Amino acid sequence: MLKNKTILLGVTGGIAAYKAAALASALVKQHAGVEVVMTEHATEFITPLTFEQLTGRRCMVDTFDRNFSHQVEHISLADRTDLVIIAPATANVCAKLAHGLADDMLTTTVLACPCPKLIAPAMNTKMFENPVTQDNLNTLRRYGWQVIAPASGRLACGAVGAGKLPEPEVLLQHILRQLALPHDLEGKHVLVTAGPTQEALDPVRYLTNHSTGKMGCAIAKMAMLRGAEVVLISGPASAAPPPFVEVVKVTSAQDMFEAVAARQSWADFIFKAAAVADYTPARYADDKIKKEDGSLSIPLRRTQDILKHLGEHRRPGQVLCGFSMETQNMLENSRAKLEKKNVDMICANNLKVAGAGFGTDTNVMTVITRQGTQELPLMSKEAAAGRILDIAVSLMIK
């Protein structure tokens, strides 16, 4: 997702510098060009050769290295950098960057970078919590830096508390959020539902379906990467929710209805990808239902139709998207649903088509709008989510 992007990875002199090597490797796997700039103190913890082997590029330490080209290297690097991340960032480097000091290759280069900047402070807990350090971090925020909060736990010095450098995967997610996709949804509010619901029969049993929540989570993730503020309302899904979204966990269809209804006026886009139960037991048994000879009949009643409610109470300019899982007459049933529920688009798929069922990482969808029908081929759910978002954006009244 970072193809043709240049990331400047600044590494400073802390024990957590070893994690920067894993981050560099992860960025290369995302096809980013990774330029590593180290402070001299950082080279006491990990060698420049390590980063050169991982990135295939010269690791920079000395501002006055004569082996560089005739260009002013720190300015040249700053001009071609798409994003800066300092990880780990010592208290000393945080202080220098906050006050514009430029006395080495890293601080000099960063001072010349106009691109987005992330910093991941990592240090002893008392150093991190010191008011001077906090003032410096607030100063960086005021100048547009994104400060990545440190993790808590046992530190190398033996202290327990905040100050650990987050894991490389966490740092990578922060970078992807900033750089992976154009932020065409900046300032927009996106509400997504995902996963199954569970309708309790007694304290032991419930009725549910095979939904894993993968499609809804994919839409939430891609909307977040495009700059939207995202709320994900999820039933008991097995899929992990994406980072940087607000997750509202619900259990029953009624829970989901109440959560959606409370937020529907906030949303510019609503994607109702959850597989909500159409029926729920008419009566809940306070005690476990004991088995008896013969068959058992369970009376059911209809649940609240969330999509119909949204269509009846939509606000002007809001884009509503429903989902339709069918096993027969997919197009006819889905077009009828579009009209009956008063929504803008229906994403339909056939459970019997290979690659389109529950629990897969792929989908085969047909997107139906009042303007026409678009058939999406077999693709990953994240790719399908991107196409769905494109269509939804095209329907928004400018």
C-alpha cells in the first residue's frame, strides 16, 4: 500500500532501536522506499549495516559524510520524503525537534521536511512523565506532529509503566493511516455495521448465523485509511476490528438497532454489512430449557428492520448502503430491497458462488444503485470495500 512512497525512518539512541529494524523490514514489504537516518548514539545499539541490508539503501548518520553526492544531502532527502517517523525517539531528540535545534543529520533533515511527521517517544517512565518532556511533546503536536503514545509494561531499565516503543505492526498502522490512500473522506462520518447477532433462547443457547464480520471490518478499515471518522457497530464477530475506529460492541438485533438509531443522524455514509437476525425467540427462558422426548417448537417474532428504519428516517445528503446475501433470484430480490428500504445502493452476493460466502477473505459482489448495476469480480474483501466506497462517494450530493 506504500508503493512509490518514500519514508524517512529516524532512529535515535535507545534500547528500543532494535524494533526499528523490524519496522524498516515491514515498510519494505509494503513496497515503500525507506531512508534511514540514525543519530550517533543510535549506532551504539544497532549498526547502520543492519538497515542497509534491510532497505537496500545507504543509512545516513554524518551530516558531513563526503561519500554522498554533490547535492546538499539533507535538503535533497527532505524534498523526496513523503512521511517522517522517528522511532524510537529519545527525550533528548524530542526536545531538540520541539525547539528547532538542528545539530546532526537527523534533526537537520527533519527540520527541512514539509511532509507529515510521526514521533514515537520511548524512554524511562519518569522521563516520559516529566512535565518538561510532556511540554515538548505538546509543542510538537502544536507544530503538526502526530505523537504516537508509548505502550506500558516492563521497561529495559526495570521500571514498569509507560515508555515502551509500540510494536512495529502498530507503528506501521500509523504510517498506513497517514499515507496509504488519498484522504478523500477527510471530515466525513462513516457508520458501518458488521458481524452476526445472537438472539438468546435461554442462558445457554442462542440463535445466530455464520457471519464473521470480515466485510464490515474491511469497509471500516478502508474508510479510515481514506481519512473518514469511522464508527463500527459490531456483533460478536470473529474478525478483528481495524485500528483507529470507534468500536461499539452489541449482541442482539435489538442492541444493534438501538446503537445504529442513536448514531444515524451523525453519519454521512451508512454501510449496513451486518447479518442481523430477522427473527428472535418470542420468549426468553430464565432457566436452561431441558430436553424432553419428542420435538421442540420455538416460537419466533420479527426483529426491528434496521435498514427500513434508516430509509424512513434518513437525513438529506446521507448515503445509505444495504447488503443482500441470497441463494436464488439475487438481482430481483436485491432490486426490490433497494426500493422497499429506500436506500441508495445494495451490495448483493450469492452464497452459492465460490469465493463469496461467509468467512472467506474474498467476495464476488454486484452493486445495485438507481443508476445501474456494477458487477465486481472475485477480489479481496478490502479491494471490494474500496470499490464500494468509490460508488458511495459518487452518489453523495456535492
